[in-house]
Amino acid sequence: MATIPANTRLAARRTASGWLGALVKAAREAPLMAVIILGGLVLVALLADLIAPYDPTLPVKGAEMFVPPFWMEGGSVATPLGTDFQGRDILSRLIYGARVSLVVGLMGTLVAGGIGTAMGILSGYVGGWVDQIIMRVTDAWLALPAIVFAIFLAAMVGPSMWNIIVILGAVYWTRYARVIRGEVLTLRERDFVKLAEIAGASKLRVIKKHILPNVMNTATVLASLTVGVVIIAEASLSFLGVGVPPPQPAWGLMLSEARPTLMAGQWWLTVFPGACILLIVLATQLFGDWLRVRLDPQTRNL
Amino acid sequence: MKRPRFEASGLFTLLAAALILGAVASAAIPFASPAGAAAKGKLVLAWHAGFASRWLDPQEHDGTATPDNFFTAIHDALIKNQGTALYDYPALAEHFSVAADAKSATFTLRKGVKFHNGDPVTPQDVKFSYENYRGAKADVFKKKTERVEIVDDRTIRFVFKEPFLDFAILFGTANVAGPGWVVPEKYYKQVGADGFKQKPIGAGPYKLARHEPGVRVEMEAFDGYYRPVNVKQLVMISVPEAATRVAMLERGEADIVYNVPGELITKVGKLPGVTLAPVLSGSFFIEFPGFQDPKNPFHDKRVREAVSLAVDRRAMNQAETAGMGKPTGNWINNDVQYAIEWPEYPRNVEKAKQLLREAGYPNGFDVDWVTPLPTFYSRGERLIAQLREVGIRGRLQTMERGIYFQRLQGGLKEFPGTQIILHGVRIAGSWSFWYEGHFKCGGFNSRDRICVKDLDGKFDQYERSINPAERKKLAEEIQRGILDNYYLVPVFRHAFVNAIGPRVVLQKWQDVFPTITTGYAYPWEDIKVKD
Amino acid sequence: MSQFIIRRILYSVVTLFILSATIFLIVRLTGDPVALMAEASARPEDLERIRHQWGLDRSWPVQYATFMQNALTGELGKSFNYRLPVSELYFQRLPNSLTLGLAATLISLLIGIPAGIISAVKVNTAWDNVAKGVALLGLSIPGFWLGLVLILVFSVWLRWLPTSGSGDWRHVVMPALALGWYFAASMLRLTRSSMLEVLGSEYIKLARLKGLPDFVVIAMHAFKNALIPVFTLAGVNMVVMVNAAVIIEVIFAWPGIGRLLYEGIFQRDFPLVQGVVIMAGFMIIGINLFVDVLYAFIDPRIRLSR
């Protein structure tokens, strides 16, 4: 949609390693809050086995169900954030849940970004009937509800965290495909690509050397904004009964399974996972927004 | 396929009961009063799923308990289950009798019964409803019936080709089949089967006022009904989310809500003026697919018994239904014909471990999957935690509902290796429907997963038999065979917990949910609300 | 130009065709509606009868041919569960979905546009962060949980609003808020970047040079020009909200199209799912076509680039 001024495009034309270097440099200037939250969650996810007090999938031995957080009457320091409807430790589930949510969020985004970027480049660079087919499929995809996919895949291969990742990737690739294709269309007309083609570089080489590095900025920005959306979508799939299967401690699943308890006053079952989701999504969104301004000021409407 | 099952069952008791009840009913006809005139107020029901319009047409009864809720409001049957009567409560029929040879049944209509459009209910309508019936078990009725005779303007006789001993049970139990529910022939033909589902006209206590398919059914008291109708407006709203239904009850937007989830039962019970109605419903039991294979750990009876000993039925009942269900001995509900009583199984973790040691599993073993009936996943999780205490290590497998039922249809090949299924079901009528659907080789849901040859042999004998005493004996033998050998491990009877708001007049919850065979509120005409 | 429009329409037809084949196949691979419906004491005869009645005993190619043949005449088949033509069901629910979609769009604009303006005008200030925070919050809370919290607070505790269902304006408030807030974030982003772009343009610089106060520049000039893409996106979002607000409609028992789809999918009501998805696809593809053509009018370069 936006027309791209030549000077910024040239500035964005970097080699892959240069792009990485810029990212590292940029990370130092990133919004503090978002980085702290995301960094903390990654740390928690990595160290889950060490810091979680209990097995997140099994009831705590000797603990009741619905034990409130420790500061409330009837609470216990043994289970500081209380227990759920199975008598499992909520803190442990939250800690392991960070792992599930991050894996689902990142991998889902990676799958979506991978398919979408590949499709976008193929469509934009190869053009012709390939472009036609990919774009028509992309359009049709937009009208297919995610839940239909979810049930379809669950029917084919059974529910699992990895299938959820595939489902989310399959749902969200279209936004990459459209944006990347647009970028590639302009890139294709640019001198350095034309020159490479005249010099006899193969299509694959042109894509690798000239197209891909130049769409990475956009793809990265899109990815940073998609992570949060994917995490929310994972929770929504749980609500519909086709998300990450229990007893895995996914935040979305915790929130969805325990939703009736909200009305019963056992707020700790949903408020903690809800807050975790809110934090991570907010952090990724803020980070993505910042990244967008930093890397790709021209891209709008993502 | 020949279905001798219906040829004989409790011949004498049944006949006697039918005759006596027929007589009692004719002696005690409820007083006829202009019903609608006195009706006042409004009752709102929050229904727990979507509405399928087909549930408004008894002609296409799907054989499940669900349509009951709508039939009992809009339609009426010749005889039906009501209160303690399982199938023979005289409704549109003033009385009925089954011939001594069980080769015919005669019904006499009440005087002056009318459909909502003012047309009288005639024997011709009854005949049409019976002959045009296309729902569950339609083929059974078709095969057995020779003709339907209209004797006079109030009397109709069903004549059978052979003794049809289960006729009254099948005909009169609302959640088994629907040929006894009378629809107006003229109107039905005029609007067609699909049109009828949008704007059904029946002879029930409530006539349809407005129908938003899938969302809302609004009804009004029918002043031509033969029993007094108390509440003027009856509104049923589909509210799929349980938490929302409870909020509606709390705010007074709904007077009756169905299916309060386990976590909310205690809280809802404490709401001012709210009464809980825990209706005993489906039975949950453990199944070991492929246990006949000697390589399967569950092939050993001791292992299956160990599972039973490891299950904490009371804890399960407490956690899942706030203790309102019932830990069971028999997997077949006791409200069906020939179901035997069986004591609740004990829990004994030590003995379970001992049995596992004897069976050669001192360190327990791994189960590939534990699959609970969707969406009761937390029951599966509890089962896994309980089994883990004796060393049986399982993993939960969740399936979306539609997929689960399709997998069951696929049989054993869909459940390879070592597996456990925590199934749950509710079937009305006869114990044989349970056996046939969920145990027998090739049964609708059991397929080839768990059948036992010699029990199937006995079941064939049962189906062929026309001797009620022998049938009863065989039925009990087969049930004992299953339970003694732990072919199935019964867990508990689920409580379908409903809640009644403060505006509804009642002494006890059974006034609104007389249960026995239907889990829903009824009879609608009897329910009263405060002004 | 007319050639461009014709080409775009042709594309749309192809897209709809791909969509119809995909959804036809996918729903059939997800399971058997008959096995699901007759669960308890059904017998093979019962199932066969229903299968035949619903036309499921025919081969898939035959079923698809019938489906397409009917679809071309505007008939999308008859729902298994409601026994009504799917198009009729769809149009029965459409007014409700439009109401909700409009209200939610309004809310997304009411939150997103001011937040976007603030964050464009006051870049990197506390105001910017607060505005962004508010707009992003709706995106960061799963809709079903937000919905239940709203019900708990506004219906159960405060008793201001009815919990669910449809009726007067009070029924719309909570579902529209829960739905619209999610889309507020995209409104914020677009408003901000449009504003920044317009504020940086020669035209606005000129207005500033003329000595017009900031307030006037923003209100009269920048805002007006930044709005076109914002409203375009709002339109596209609304089509999505009308057709796919499954979770919000379920939580608030809102009688819209999302719930129709939800029940259709879980009951494996093939004609219903196919029909709703095709109708939704028709609307989504339609509005995209409209936007493309609109932009082609505004910016002729687009015509050439495709």
C-alpha cells in the first residue's frame, strides 16, 4: 500500500550478518519494561525444572483443591499461589506454562512466518501463474475459520501442543504472504536485483542474496507482533476445546478450564494465568511496536 | 435383521401393570379446567447447548434424552413417563390396555382434547403419527405392526403381527422413541416435515409463540389443555457458556438453568433462594480396549481388579459433582428393566499393589493413553492421578467430541496398545440397550473393543427367549459375568446438576425435576412461579 | 480501469471456488455427524436412515456437485439440525451480527483513534504509553475471559447490564466492548502511522508555517487525511467481526452468525458450516475487492503494479 522512498530502502539493504548486528545494537535501546518482562519469562521457561516446586501435571500430595494464595485465609506457603480444581500447584503450572506459551507463541510465529515469507517471495518474485495460485489461496484462507482447521487437524492426527503450533502457523501465514509479496514486487524492479539478474545469477541466488535479506526487517516486525496474537489464539482454541490438551500447563488452557471458578469467587485460578498472558502479550506488542519504528518505519497496517 | 428382543419381556408383570394402570387411570381422570385463563407469570429456562429444530418434531425423534425437554412442553403423547410412572402415565389417552396375547393394544382418547390450532385430536391423527413416524426404532414398530385400526371416534387399536411385549415401554418412554407423541395430520402434511420443525403445533400444555432457530423458543400456556397450566409464558434460551448461565440465575434473568459445572455447584447452592436439582444421570465406567489379547496387561483379571481397587470413586464424585452423583456398583443405571443392584466397589490401594505384584507388575506399567468421554477431561486427569498411586502410569488423551464418537465407531484399531477409556452414557428403557450398544461384539459403540464371546452367546439366548423368567435370569447372569470379571469397571453415576431460582414455587427440587427417566424439568404445566 | 475491475472480479470467483472445495473437504474429514447425533442406544438401521435422509450416503463428488449446483442458484443447502435453508438461517442472524459488528467497530474506533492521535502527537511521552497501553489491553486479554469478567463486574456485582442475549442497547454494550477492544490496537497503529505520515508531509508543514495553532493543524488537516485508511481497515475488520465473532457470541449468548458457525462445527452440520463459510468468504472477498478497486481509483499506480 505504502510507496517506498528510495533512500530508506537502500539503507535497509544489508547483508544478513549486518542485519543481525543491527538487531543486537537495537536490543540495547529496546523498551526496558518489555525487555525485562520477556527476558524474565524466557529465564523462567528455561529454568522451569529447577525453580518449579511441584510437578505441574499432578496434584500436590496432601494438598486440598482450591487452596487460596498464601496471604488469604486458609492459604499455605507450601502452595503460594494456591491450588486448582485438581489440587495442583498453580505457581508450578504458571512456571511450566511460561515454557508452553513461549514455545507455542514463538514456534507458531516461526511456522507462520516461514510459510508466509516463502509464499510471499515465491509469489512476488516468480510471478505468473504461481503468483496467481498463491494469492487466490491466500484470499480463500482468510475466510476459513481457525477452529475448522483445529478440528480438522485434531481429527487427522490427534491433539498435541505441536499440532496447535501447526494450526496457528497454518492460520497466520497469510498476513506474511501478502505483505512480503508487496515488498518483493517493489524489490524486483530495483537496480541491484536487475543487475544481479543481468550478471547471470540464478533465481535462487537472487532470492538468497538480495530478496530475503531485504524482507527480513518486515518479517521480523511482523513476527514480533504475531507472537502475542498467536498466544491469544492458543487460549481461544482452548476455550473452544481444541487447544493444547490437558494436563499440559498452558496458560490459555488454565484460563479456559477454570473459567467457571471466576463466578464462584476462586479468582486465583484464572487471574494469575490471565495476568501472565496479558503481560507477555503486552510486552511482545510493545516490543514489536518499537521494533517496527526502529527497523521499518514505512510499514503500516500490520 | 430379526429382533426377537421385543417379543417377550416380563409378560405377566407387564400385562398386569398395564391393565391395572389402565383401570386406575380411567377412574381418576384429572379434572378438566380452562387452563390458560388462570395461567400467569413468566418462566425463563437457560438451556445448556444449542437448539436443534429437529427436537421440536417427535416424528423424527433421535432416540436421545434431549428432545424430552421440548416434547413435554409443546407436544403430548397417548401414554408417557411422568412422575413415578416409567412409561404408562395416561396423557392424551384416558386409558389403554394391552391384549392378553400381547398382539394388540387399544387406546381411548380423552374427551375434548385439542391441538393448539383448535382442531380436535382424533384417532386419525394418532394413526398418522404412528404410521408416519421416522425416528429412532421406527423400523421395530414397522416390522411388528400389522395394522392400525380406528375403532370409533375416540378409540384406536394397534394390531401386531406377533406378540409385542415391549410395546408399551418403547411407545411410552419419551427418550426412547416418539411414535406415541401425536402430531396433527392435516397441519403436518400442509407445512411439511421441515416446516413443522419451524412452527410445530402439538397438543401439549404450551403452544409456540415465537421461534428463533437455535436461539430461543417462546411459548404460551395453551388454554385448551386438559390439565391446568400455571405459568403463562415459558421461554427457553440457549446459553452455551455455563458461567453465563449461572450469572443469569444470580441476576434473576433465568429461573431454571441446566447443567451447573462441578466447580460452581457449591457456590450456586448458597445463592439466596436458589435450589439445586442434582439429577442422577449417566453412568461413567472404565473400559479396557483389547483386553482379550494375552499380551495386554489388562488381560489378567487381577490387573483389572487392581484398577477397580485403585479408583477413588467417592473422591471423584466429590470433586466432579460436589458429591451429588453416586459411586456405583453396576455400570448399568438402575432405572432400566432388569438392571441388577450391585454394591459399591471398595478402594484399597495396598491390595491393588498386591494384585499387581501377583500379576507380575511389581513396578506397575505404562498405559499409552487414558481417553475420557469429551468434555469430561478432568475426570480422566483424576483417574490418572489415582491409578498412579498403584503404579499404573497413564497419559491423558483428549479428543473433541465428534472425533471421539467417530473413533469409537472405528473399533479396536483406533485404540491400539494398552489403553483405558473412561466412557459415560445414559440409556433408558432396558438393560439390553446398554449391553447391545456398549459391550456386545459389533455393538454401535463397542464394536470389537471389549466383547466377550460366551456372554454374547448368552445374550443371543436372551434375545431369542420368550420366557420372561428365563430372560430375567440371563440378564442378571450376563451383568454379573461382566462385573465379577471386571470386564468393565464402574466408577460413578454423574449428577446432572440444575439450579432453580427463587421465583419458582417448590417444596423440594423433585417438584420441578421428578426425574426417573428425564433429566429435565417437567411437567411444565405443573410448575408455578411467584408473582 | 474496467479491465482491472473485471480481472479482480474473476480472481474473486476463483478464490470462492477454492474456498468452497477446501471447506467441503475439510468438514467431511472431521467426522461423521450421524455418529455424533445418535449416541446412546442407536442401531445401524437408525444411522443408515438418517444418512440417507441427509444425503450422506452419496459419494463425495456427487455431494460436491450438488452443493455447487445449488450454490450457483443461490441455495446453500439445508442444515441438518435446523432443517432450514442455510441462507435463510444466515440472513436471520445477520441483523444481530451487523448490530454487534457496528457497535464493536464504533468502540474500536472510539478507543483506537484517540489513542492513535495521542501517541502520534505526543511521541515517546507518558501519554503515548498510556494511550498505547489502553488500546493494547484489549488485544492482550483472551476474549472469553474478558467477557466473563465484564459479566461478573457489570451484571453480577454492579447490576447495570443484562448478562447476555439480545434485546435493547444494554445487551450490546458488553459484547461490543469485548469484541471491539480487541480490534482497537490495529486502529491505534494505523491511526498513528497515518498521522505521522500526514504530519510529516509538505502540506502540513505548510499549514504550520502559516502559523496555524497545533490544535487546528491536527484537527482540521492531519486528522482528516489520516482517516481514509483507518476507515478502510475498520470496514474490513467489521466484516470479520460480523462473520467470525464465535467466542464473544458464545459467551454472551448473542444470536449471531458466529454461534451458528460454532454449533455447526461441533455438530458436524456440513451444509451449515459450508454455507456460513462461503457467505463469510463472499463478504470478505467482496470487501477486499471493493478496497482494491477504491485504491486503484485513488492511486492509479496500483493498477499497473498487478
